[in-house]
Amino acid sequence: MKLEKMQKNIRFNENQLIYLVGKARRENTNAGFLYKKSSDTGKWQQRYFVLYQNLMFYFENENTSRPLGVVLLEGSYCERIITPLKGKESEKQITWNNFKIEYIFTITYKSEGQRSYELRTDTESECNAWIDAIRRASYSKVLEQKEELEQKHLHVIQILESERQAKWHYVQQTEELATEVKKLKAELQKFKKDRFSNHKLEDETDEIKKIKKDTDNEQQVILKVQSFFRGWLCRRRWKQIVELYIRSPHAESMRKRNSIVFSMVECEEEYNQQLSTLVCCFLRPLRMAASSKKPPITHEDVNSIFLNSETLLFLHQIFFKGLCARLENWPTLVLGDLFDMLLPMLCIYQEYVRNHHYSLQVLAEYKQKSEFNNLLKRYEEKPACETRTLETFLTYPMHQIPRYIITLHELLAHTPHDHVERNSLEYAKSKLEELSKIKACNGLVKN
């Protein structure tokens, strides 16, 4: 039998690592105490963290020189999280919809199998400062800024080249005008000589003064004409440059891309209103009715009908706020990281899609009961429902994933192949298409 080859450990130079630790102590971007959640016991342990470039070292305390570990931040995502309520909460604890807000943030990676880190601070300002510093530590962020500066540099070079050509034309025109001025001066001098020879000496002084005065006036007129002509040429050339860019394919593509993004924000706002109506007008009132002395429906059936609708509302409220924040940076619109944040939560949609057919069956059975049917009609007559039924609101989440896929197709059609976020948009589209295939397969099986 052949002995199986044992997998070798990855080697690294410990002296080089210690050297980097020393540099991190002196030239760190951020440093301080944080609470790290242990991956083995799940307990919070206080450690001293030092951020240097795209490496984050953590120590037993502030005075120790040898680190306990190092976190590689390249390709990572740092986000603040909101944790569910557990046990008794103090009166000062900030809560929202059964969620508590602590100063906790996570460092995760896109690829599977890599460890994620949960860290906690004592204040909100420290939490925000660490999140901003970690997001700026990525080398890919520096490359993205470099590409953006190179594009701006190329655009400035094109403008300078057009300005040089315009300047060359202006110099030629000025030389032609200077030649004309010299001719006029020569004619004027010749005219002076003729006038001087034809008039008497006693009238010569008056005539010369008059000619000098006329010459000065003519020179002022010429200078004004030259100044006006140069200004007119500059304005005309700048107008031509602006018109050429407006008619360029790049500008047209950016206009279409911005239009798609604005339409996406409007659709997301409408979808948030639909989920809010589903939760506020149907889910919560039915939960209260299930808690009455003579409940028309049980809590289990309420959960079967609505499943995780309230979680979907919370998720899309966060997504919509992210879209609105991106609009504040217009005309630079970057959306790839928003879809990256949405992708890990697609399992919620998978659960909703699998349960949709069963929820409609449970609702149909309860509508046969007169007491429940009358109660449901009163809910559907509310102004916020706009004469739409509960089945209609339950079906809206089923159409959201295909809508995202269509929007991403349109965005990619107007996104250049060398764009910084094209890869992230294509990855998001492929993941959404996989979820859509799962939805279609579930529909075929149930049919």
C-alpha cells in the first residue's frame, strides 16, 4: 500500500512577521481595545488590536510584543450588525422591532470556508471609526481609486490637447491680425508724409495732432475688435467640446444607466410600501386576533401564511436606505457592494418561495370560515390596501427576484467591460438567477 502524502503546512517567515508587528506599533492606522468573540467558546474576550495597511494584529494586552494572531483584510467585507434580543434587556438598551442595537461589527469574506470575525466596541463612535478604517485598508480600494484617477487624467489630457489646437488657431489668427495692423500703420505713415508735404508749415502742427488723435482711436478700435474676436472663438470652441461630449456614446450610456438606477429606486420604494402594508394591515392585526379569547385563527397558521414577511420588510428597508445613500454621490453611482450585502440573505427568499404555495392553501381553508372571511374583508377595505386582496400582497415577493435580474441585465448592458463593479454585478446576477431556477423548479413540483 502506498502511504498517503500528508498535506504540508504553509510556511512563513516569522522574523518578517515580527518586523511588520514593530512597524504596525509605530505606523498604525488605528489601534485600541476591542472585544473579540471566540470561535470555540462563543465568549467575548478583550484584545488589543492594531491596524497596519491591510493587516490587523491582536495582542493579549497593550504591552505584549508578540501577537496572538493576525487578520488578512484583503477581499474582506466589514459591516455593522444588529443582534436579536436575548433575556432581560436594560432600560437603556436601544431596541427596534425586537432587535437590539449593539456596537458590533463583523469581518467576513466572499469565498466559502473562510473564518469570519465578530468584534465589539464600547461606544458608537469607536465602532464607526474601526469600520471606516477597515474598509479603507483594502488594496483593491486603492486600485479602484487609481483607475478612477487614471480616467480623470485621460479626460484632462484630451481637454488639454483640444485647448492646444485651439491656441494654435488663435495664434495664427492673431499673427494675421498683427500683419494687418502693420499694413495699416505703414499706410498711416505714408498718409502722414503726403499730408505733411501738401500743407503749409503753419497748418502742419494742427494736422499732425489731428492724425495722432485719429490713430489712437483706430488702435483702440482694433484692440477692442481683437479682444472680442478672441473671446468669441474661445466660447465657440468650448461649446463645441461640450456638445461633442453630450452626443458621445459614453455620455448616452451613462444617461441610460442613471435612468435605470433611478427607476430601480422608485420600484424599491414601492416594494417597501407593499411589504409595509402586508405587515401592518394583515400580519400584526391577525396576530392580535389570534391572541383573543375566541381566536378566528391560530398563531401557527398565521406564521404559516406570512412566514418571514416581517424579516423581508426589515431587509429591504436597509437595502432601500443604501440605495438612497448612493444617490447622494450622484453622478458616481456604485451598486455592486449593495448587491453583495443582499446575496447572503437570499436564503430568506428561498424559504418564502418554498412556503408560498402552502401559505395560499392555508389561507383558502380559513376563508371558507365566515368569521375569518368577514375579518379579512374588513382588513382589505383599509385605504392603504387600495382594494387589493391579501393573496395579491403575498404574491409580490415572488416577483421581486425576477425584477432584480432584469434590472441587472439592463445595468450590465450599459456598464463597460473594464468597469470596476462589472464583476460584482455579474456575480449578483448569477446568484439571483440560481434562486429564480429554484423557484421555477418548486413551482413545477407543486403543480
